[in-house]
Amino acid sequence: MSTSFKDLIVWQKAHAFVLLVYNISCKFPNIERFGLCSQFQRAAVSIPANIAEGYRKLSKADKLRFINISQGSLEECRYYVILSKDLAYISTDEYKQLNGLIEDVSRLLNAYGRKIKESSFADEL
């Protein structure tokens, strides 16, 4: 049983994704500072932030709503990774790194959501 959202592997991977997004997006052209860069960073931060916010919610429905928001933000980031690659803002290696973390977080979010649905008591997570 975890005692903090920080104990959740899904949160840890999502946080690692945010750090990578910030590291990579800070190299984007200045013209993107208030465009793609800002949107990408906001969507990335939304993933672990919603995991954290949903962690202490008491009902399954509330917990699942925050997981669903995280999943939506993750898919938004998936598009920003594709766009960044197509605009040649990121290298093939950076694309693979970002995509790998997206796949990991997606798989873990799906598993976490299933665990919430199957649990008898929401606070057992």
C-alpha cells in the first residue's frame, strides 16, 4: 500500500516524462516559447499533477476521472511529440525517448485505472 502519490510508479514515470519534456522543449526555437513549447509543457505537467490530485480522492469515480484527465493529457503530448518531430525540433533519439516514456506511462495509467475499478475500497490503493 502506498502512502503518497510519489510512491506510485505511474507518477514517477509521468514525472520523468515532464522533466524530459522541459529538457528537450527548452531548445525549441524562440518563436515557439509561447506556442508549442508552452502547450507541450502544460500538457505534460497535467499528467502527474492529475495523478497526484486524484490520489487522495475518496470515491472510485473521482479517482478514475483524474486518471482519465491524465490519459487525455498524455494523448495530447503524444501529438506534440509527433509535431515536434515533423517540425524538426527534436532528433530521432529524442523522439524515441519521449515516445518510450509515453508508452510506459500509458500502460501504467491503464493498469492503475483497472486497479481502481477492481478495488473494494478506494483508499486501499
